[in-house]
Amino acid sequence: MLFAPLLPRREFSILPGFGLTLGISLAWLSVIVLIPLVMLVLSGIGVGPAGITRVLSSPRVLASLWLSLWASLLASFITMVIGLLLAWVLVRYSFPGKKIVDALIDLPIALPTAIAGIALTQLYAPSGWLGYPLAQLGIKVAYAPLGIIVALVFIGIPLVVRAVQPVLSQVDPSLEEAAGSMGASRWQVFWHVILPQIFPALLAGGVMAAGRGFGEYGSVVFISSNKPFVGEIAPLLIVTRLEEFDYAGATVIALAMLVISLSLLLAGNLLGAAARKMAGQS
């Protein structure tokens, strides 16, 4: 007992050692994510360059991929604006029912996408509560590309709010007070003090919303017209190819979506790293 203080102390850990936990994590990651993706890539490559070119050069395939891409990017931009406003209200203000509003933010994630699609369609249909007055103004939401954007904004809002909310709550108010005491306006304080600190999180949420929206199927297929060259998204075209027993075509389209999704994530990570570097320098 006299020499007990000289012995190295071992920190108690609930989990087992690093090697075992890392091995289990990599095994599950491989089974759930890596192996399916590798099989998709191998299946796509197995079609051959001629088959890949034939599928991706189809005007219908290009139109569906382009619709999914630009709709998800536009919806993610709108989601970033709305999500920032919602996060700002939840963090900076106290009001009756705040906890209820905070809980409702996650509702689009908890709801099955099919239910979300049916609800949005009923709401924005030409005879719906919002669709009818909008139709009187000449604005068609349901069964039009605008409906796709509405559905993608609906499912993307929680991703942006939950990414921005914790970062915004950690912004030091003294920096805002110091900028205000030096004569800065509210807009200048937000643009030069607050936004640089929360922009990496805002961008990360936007990228996640864009990636989620690019591959979304359930909430979009109901509110979209699903017409080729008009409202046919890429996931719907994959299902169509499978129903036609064109497994090679479905695999190539899925492989193209995988490449585009990874490109979006890579671009978002690079922009986020640059934003964090600029925020650290400022």
C-alpha cells in the first residue's frame, strides 16, 4: 500500500478497449454502408462503358437527374434561410409554446415520407386549402416542379435547424455588444460577427438537406406530376426501370446518383473547411 501512489492510474471506461470498439464499429460500417456501396459500384461497372454511356446519354435520364439536382440545390438554399430564421427564434427568444415549436421541428424526420407527401399534396392541390387560393393567382404547386421544391424544403428544415441551433447558442453576446458599442448596425453585427461563426454549421445543414433532397422519393412522388421531362425525379426513374426489369439501367442511374451525392458532400466539406478557416482568421 505504501507504493500504491507510484503505480499508474487506469481511467475507468464503460466501453471496452479501443481495438475492440474500433473493430466492431468498422465491421458494422462495412456491413451497413461500405459493402452495399461497393456492390453498387461493381454492378455499375459490370454494365460496361458502352452500357453506361447508353443509359446516361438518354434524354429522359438526363432530364430526371437534372431535375433532382437543381430542385435539391434550390430547396437547400431556401431551407438554409428558413432554418436560420427558425434557429434564431428558438435560441434568442422566449415565448409561450416554445418547447412545442422546438419539438415540431423534428416532425418531418419522424413522419414517414409517404405521409408527408400525401399531406402536402392535399394541402397544395388545386382544391386544397393553400392550393386553391394560389391557383386563383396562377400559381400551381402540386403536380408541378414547384411542388417538388416545397416537399424538399419540408424534409430539409430539421437538418438545417439542428445544425445551426447549438452553434448559435454558443455565440458570445459580448462580441455583439462590443460591435454595437462601436457604432455597428444590427445588420453589420449579424454579417460581420454572427454569420462568420455560424456559417460552417449553416452550410453543413444545407449540404445535408441537399443530399437528402437529391435522393428523396416518398414525399416527392405524390406531389409531383411524375411526367417524363417535366416532373420525373431520378429515384422515380430507378423504380420505373426496376418495374420494367431493366436492372442494368436502374443500376447505372443509381451509380450516377451516388457520384453526384458524393460530389455534393465533397464540395460542402471543402466550402465548410474554407469557411471555418476564414472564421478563425477573423
